[in-house]
Amino acid sequence: MTRLPLQGTRYSRLQDGLARLLLAGLVGSWRNRSLQLLALLLGFYIGANLTTYVNAEIPGGRPMAVVVMVVVVEVLIRLRSRLVSTRPSLGWMLCDNLRIGAVYSVVLEAFKLGT
């Protein structure tokens, strides 16, 4: 007994689109996937160390570091949206993963501190 194909409803197209979006990081060569994972982890490492290092070096401490980081992240997002109109290249994907890792580490640090 063969299964009939599912009807092309809006909901099924939404499911297919979400599945493609979520599984996009798993598709491609091992080189691209490993570089993206390394960029994500490196961004986390940089973000975690940035908050502790800047606390001692910059007047204003962590709030000033977070403000600088928010400005840098916002500039990166604006540049990417203006320069990349189609599928982003590997360089932009690595930049995005660095940004995501750094933001995640700062948010995690804020939850740990309770602020």
C-alpha cells in the first residue's frame, strides 16, 4: 500500500520552510559546519572574557562593555542587511555565529549575576 502525497496546504508549506530553516546548519560540507561551530564557540569565549576583562580596564565597567557590544552587534546587523541580499557567504555566516555566541554569553552572564 503506497502513501499518497500530502496536500500542499499553507500549514504544510510552513512546516517545510521551518524544517529547512532549522536544518540549514546541518547541510553542507563538514568544513563549513565545523567552521560555523567553531565560530559560535569562539564568539561565546570572546563574549565571556570580554565582560570580565572590560570590568577592570574600562571606566564604567560591565554596563559600558555591554553598551559597546550592543553598538557593535547593531552595526554588524545593519551592514549585513545592506550588503547581503541573497544567501550569505561563509564569511557572513561565520560573522553571524561569532555575534550569536558573544550575545549568548553576555545574556548568560547577566542571568548568572541576576541583573
